[in-house]
Amino acid sequence: MFPELNNLLGTTPDGTEQGKLTLLCDAKTDGSFLVHHFLSFYLKANCKVCFVALVQSFSHYNIVAQKLGVSLTAAREQGQLVFLEGLKSSVDIFFHAQEEPHPLQFLREASAGNLQSLYQFVRDSLKPVDSGETPWKFPVLLVDNLSVLLSLGLEAVAVLDFMQYCRATVCCELKGNVVALVHDNRDAEDKENGILLNGLSHQSHLVLRAEGLATGFCKDVHGQLRILWRRLQPTARRDQSLTYQYKIQDKNVSFFAKGMSPAIL
Amino acid sequence: MAAAATCGAGVLSSGCVASTAGRSSTTSFQRRSKASGADGGGPRLLSIAGTRPSVRNGQLLVSTGLPALDQLLGGGLAVGTVLLIEEDKYSIYSPLLFKYFLAEGIVNGHTLLVASAKEKPADILQELPAPLLDDNGKKELEDVHNSKTPESDVNMKIAWRYQLQPKMQVGPVSSSRFGHYYDVSKRIPQELLGSSKWHGFFLPEHITSDLKGEPCSLSGDYMKLLQFIQNIIYTEGFDGSNPQKKQKNILRIGIQNFGSPFWGDDICCTENSDNSHRLTKFFYVLRGLLRTSLSACIITMPTHLIQNKAITARVRNLSDTVVGLESFIGSEKETNSLYKDYHGLIHIRKIPRLNNLTCDESDVKDLAFKLKRKLFTIEFLTEAAAH
């Protein structure tokens, strides 16, 4: 996790809100550093994490997590982390016959399917065992990323349904958190993706949006992060929004106010 | 970026080598320290010809065949990833990059898999450019391809005691250079082609065979290509499924003109294609195949023809490295004095961040290319060049 991002968000591994949906999105840049942040953050916070990793391999996340101070292999062995490796599973589904239903069952279907089997998988991984005693604080679902599901033949509505079910189970029933990454292809006129992004934005409590700089590439400032806290209850308080610029380094990401990059001060 | 890896015993300076990828959770990205993983205390893992570890994270890299492009991509193309070349308007320069990639594979002794729907793979291979080698390079090249034939016994006159010793196991003689230069005006010599190992996938030849097993959701053509690739990877052990294999090698996959009407896809013809997800699904499953094997893939796509920009965006998101070519032919830039020495612009749209938060992006984004009589060069576009 990045300590500076924790300060900006006002959270620590020991005290963080539960029952929230956090939406990560990136536009014209790579927002995967946010996924790495939340993965190591929740593992350090002693939560049970179900990570649906659709775009990279396990060793990729593991190597980066080790730089951030967390070992995914250890977490997996202890049962703290349930890791679904999408790339490896897709090869298994396509080329080897599967007997039991697989979480990514929709890959075999010719027409647009649904994510029911994936939801079952998430629910089975995160719901506490019968005894009710669990060493972990609360469950967390992390998805990297949802836009890939659209590329795999699903419709935006199916993905939104899946997120709705997950939110109902993980946030409301189990008092856990859900974090998901969605790409923003707005200038590419990707309508399905736009529907997904808008739909999730309205449901989320916290939106972190990583954007490339409007002026183009810069060596010292890699992008801009917009943080939007949304109040979903109809209270008088309005949504709060903050913008920072960031620079990604080898083991950390540093944040600073707009125009205050250390390189130019 | 100096490409001087030591040859012979293949000891890597960073101590990271590619591990085999099997049905277990290891992928080709996993580091393995020199101390562990010895086969019964036997010989250390020898490096694979034509590869080197990345300076940044030890990731295994192969050359694209263009040293200038290697440098712009952060040292080379990572093994297990897809390089997407967005073709220029009349597809004049992108076949060159495609051929450089394949020629580099032949020079390094890698296995090739060439897939095309327009040209026969054998014809594509005939047109590969000839490598430019100095004398050292020529000798190494002979060794790479004649490594099976034992050296003739040379009678030692002075050090005759040494003749009785068992012959030293010279490891896989790898070409000590990473990245070679090619002469585009000459064809690759036939002996090089003849001693190389390659598999061809020519779509019209596969079009009538039936699919085994249940019909899958991919279009028949893409599914056949995926099965062909998976078959080669599995039978030749690129995914570590055959640990008895003496020498690990890289599989270089080249797919040309992908997504064009030749492949039976209509994304270049209509805006609302019903089957647009076939292409993106192919990219996803291909990524899964590559991540679990010692292979690297180049795909050229006529993205300028794709009507629905959303598909282009999705394909770019699903590829690891994306390079776009923009040629000046027929555009108003042709008469622009700034560009008069060049044939087009090259855009490095995306570089992967593998095992890392950061990546080695080049600081300069204005890059132009020029095809001289013998060489394809990439240069930084500066104001000085205009005068």
C-alpha cells in the first residue's frame, strides 16, 4: 500500500470503513497501481480477500506485492487470499474439458452469458464457515478488471448484475468491501463500457480516477488522480472531490498537489 | 543499451533465469535464483539463445529484430507477451517489422509459428531479410545451426594429453549479440532457412476441417488458430510440459493482417459487427497461452480499417505492447518540410508494466521512421532534421 494514498483517503489498515464499494477507473493511463495498493492494503488490514485477477498472472501481482511488503503466496496458503487467475483458467476451459462448473463458465457459451458461476465462486470464497469464527476482519472482493469481461462477450448489463449481487452479498450481508477497476474508453465511443462505468459510478461510495495529463506525457508527473467521495444517503453534505498528481516509483507512488511536483519546485 | 551478454556458459549477471512453466502456478515471469532449482546438483540452467534479462526486473526479453525498437520498448519484447503492430495505411512498412521479428528468430535458432490468411507462410519466410553479420557473428551462426554435428577430431600435437580428456561440454552456443541488423535488399540465405524450425498456419488450408469437440464460442477461424498454437506449444514443450527436453527454446509466433476480411471477420467492413467479441476473446485466450509458455507473439492488425473504435480500444487494452505505424503516403504530411526526410511516424502507444509498478518509457514521443535502401531506421524527430 502507499502511505501517501492512505493519508489522502484518510484510512489506515486498522481503521477503515466497511460495507463500501470503491470504483477505480483509468483514462488514457494505466491505473493498475491502484489495484496493487488496495490488494496490499486489505491484506495488511487482516481482511479475507477474494481477488478475481483477469488480466495478469499470479506471479506478477506477487512480485509487486512483495515490493509493497506483502506475500501473496503466504496469504494464499493461510487462506487469507483466494486468487482466481483468469488467464490460466481460460486456457484450461478452452482446451481441456472441465467436469464441474467453473467460475468462468461463460467463456464456453456462444451467446452472451451471465456471471452467475463467478458470483457463486465469490460467495463461496468469502462467506464465513459454519462455525462463524474467523481470524479475518471482514471480507473484501477485488476485481481486476471489469472491462475485460465486456471484451469476452458479456454485456454491460450482465456485469452490472454481477456487481449488484456481489454488493448485496459482500457489502450488505457480510459487511465487507468491494473494489473494482474499470477502464474508461470514453473517447473511443465504447458504449457498453460507458454504461458499465456510469452504472457503477452511481453505486459507489468512493471513486478513484487516474487520468493521463491533459498536456501529454511528462517524465516527472505520470498522471492525475481524482478522488470523489460520494454520499449515497440523502444528507445535506455534498460530494467531496480532490485532485492530486502522482509519480509512480519502483516501490511507492508519491502524490502532490497539482503543479507542486518536486521536479519543478 | 549494450547488448553484450556473455556467451558460452550463459551465466546471467542478474541471477534471474526463466523457469519452466508447467501446469503448476509458475509462469515464465517467475524469477528463480541461481542457488535453487538445480537438477540434482547438475548443470546450472543454461540461458536460452537470443534472450536476455531485463535490467529493470529480470524479466526475460527477446529482440524484435530492430535494435532501435528494442530500446524504445525498454530493452526488448518480454517473453510471454503480445506485441501489436497497428499497420500503416497501405500496409507497406508493417510487413517489414513482421519479417524482422521472424528473421531474428531464425538467426537465434528459435522456433517460428507463422500464421497468415493472405500469404503462404513458406512464401513469407522466403522474403525475410538477410542478416548483416561480421565474421564473429557468421561463425556463431554456423554453430547455432550446426550444433548437432560434432567437431572433427583435431589431432593435438603439443597438448596431446588433453586429447584424452572428454570433450568439454560447450553449452548451447548462443549468438552473443542480442538484436541483429538486417539488409532489406537481400533475401535470407537458404541454408539458414533450411536449418530453422518453423510451423505455418495458412487459413485457407484449415478451412474445411471440422472442429473437434463441442462448438466453442469463437469464430471457427480464430478457434482453429488458437488450437494450432496450443498444439504446438504443448507438443513441443514450450509450456514446460516435457521436462525431459534437453534445451529450452523460445517460440516466436507471428500473425499477419489479423482481423482483416481475409480472416473472415467483418469488423473492418461494418460498424455494428455482431461478432466483435470473437476477436477480443481470441486476444484474451492468446494472452493466457503466452503467459504460461516460453513464447512471444507479434500480431499486425489493420486497425485503421476497423470501423468501431471501441474494438480498437479493447484490443489495445488486451495487448501488452502496442506500436502504431503511420506512413506519410497520401497524407498531407507528405509535403510538410518537417517530415521530408522520413517515411512515417512510429507511435509507441503502450508498454507493459510487468512485475513492476513502473516501466521504461522513452522520454521522447516524437519518433519517425525511414526505410533506406538496406535498413529500416527509427529516429527522434527534431527541429534540426527539418533543415
